[in-house]
Amino acid sequence: MSAPTRPLDPTSYRSALGRFASGVTVVTYRGPDGPRGLTVNAFCSVSLDPPLILVSIARWSRSHDLVVDQPFTVNVLKPEQEALAKHFAGIADQVQIPWYEGHASPRLYGALVQLECSPWRTYDGGDHSILVGQVIDLQVSEGDALGFFASRFIPIARPIPSQPTLPFDPFELPYDA
């Protein structure tokens, strides 16, 4: 027997989800008129073997139909790239975009991480499409990450070198409570 459900208030739901801090990425791809991109914070790893990631793209987005089933790059932004995040979210003036060509899709110069992907699968996610990409190339640089929390951009500091790192990922342990 399932628990009774009640309709959720969309504003409250969005506000609740906004209490989960996330990184900020720009997904770049080749559009019909050249390189394009959109700001995405719904991004995560899926698998190490094969190396898969996912991004969630709103179906109403102008980029949706252009990026589905196309190679794309997930560019993890640094705090100093906040203007790029705003630009690709459609909430900022024109900025100088530091494009450069990857193997199959455009990339943003200066990003903290670049994960170039070939399309692997697309899934229905309600008012979004869930794009799973297989990582075919990556680039990692030093620096802090740009985050998003409670509808605000925030800096996410890199780990302090003197702090020991775990020899494993605690989220990958086979544990059932």
C-alpha cells in the first residue's frame, strides 16, 4: 500500500531543492550557427566503467533540441567565471566567451574541469530530458569551484593540502543501514 500523496507547491519544491548546494557547469555543444552553451547545475557522475555523467536539460530550453543526441562538453566553472554562468543562463549582458575546440564539441577556456562527452542515452525526466554522456576526454586545472546555493552563486574552496584525503569514496561503499 502506498502512502497518500498531496500536490506539491512548485515554489516551495524549488526552494527546498535550492537548499542543496551544487556546482555550476556550462554545457557546450555545436549549434547550427557555431558554438553554443547553457548553464546547468543538475550534473553528476553516473558510472566509472564506462565513464558516464548526466546532465538534466529543461525541455522548454532553447538549447534542448540542439544538444540532445549531440556531443557536448561539461565545463565546471571557477568563481571568476560567474559572468559566464549568468550569460549562458540568459541573465547577463554579453561577455567575451573564451571558446576553443575540443575533439567533438567546443569547450570554455579556463574552466576548472572539462568533460567532453559523446551521447550515450537520453531519458525522460518529466519537464526535463536526462542526457547521459560517455566521457571521451577530460581536462582538469587548479582552482576553486563556483557553486550555487539558495539561488545565489557561491565560491566552493578546494581542499586544504594538509588535510588527509580518504583513500576511497564513502559514497561508493557497499553499505546498507
